[in-house]
Amino acid sequence: MFKLDDVDIPFQYELTPGAPVQYMTHQARMVQVLSGLGLGLMDIASSLNLPPAEVKEKYTKELTNGAALANISVAHTAYKLAVSGECPDMTRFWLRSRAGWTEKTIVEHTGKDGNPIEIEISAKEKLARLINPED
């Protein structure tokens, strides 16, 4: 069964300096989390047993911020993995995608002992050149 506590999407409170903290209702948090998980308005409304128009009207902010807050959570986890040293793949991913690093592979083609590459021709081609040297 789905539990809100199992989802690591941060809360977003409306904070005004000097004003008391405004907590969200369980339903508002549910909209925020489901939106963050990528569900659309129809699915969210269905899970709350509310008409989509009512969800959109009452929870506009939660619908909008849910995805951003989920991305924050995932980015934070990715960062922790990247700097931990325990997940080299995440470190490389972070450096490529966030720091602009690239991995370059240089392949040099040379012949034996660094000399130019020698191309051997078939016996048929050698014979053709001997018979008709102008071609």
C-alpha cells in the first residue's frame, strides 16, 4: 500500500517572516507527492475521489510544485552518491552532466613499430598490374 512517509519529496511551506508556519493538509501533501511522482491531474483526482476541476482549483500550487520538489530530492540523492566515493558511476555522471567534463578516447592507427600502415593487395590484383601496368 502506498504511504506518504515512504516518499522522500520535501515539503514546501508558505513562510512569511513573523507569521506562524502554515502546515499543509494531508490531502494537499498527497497532491504534491503524486504530482511529484509524475501522475497527471486525472489520476490524482481519481485517487482523492474528487472532480479534476476541484483538485485543480484547490491545489494549484501543489500540482505545480510537486515535480520541482521531487527533482530537488532526486538531485540531492544524486549529489550525495556522487561525493560519497561509493558510487563511481554517479560521480562520473555528475561530472559529465553538471561539470561539463568529457571522456575522450584517442585511437591512433599505425603499422608495425609505428610505421605507416601497409596495405597488402591480393595476388589477383598483383597479376592484373603486371599484365596491364598502366591501369
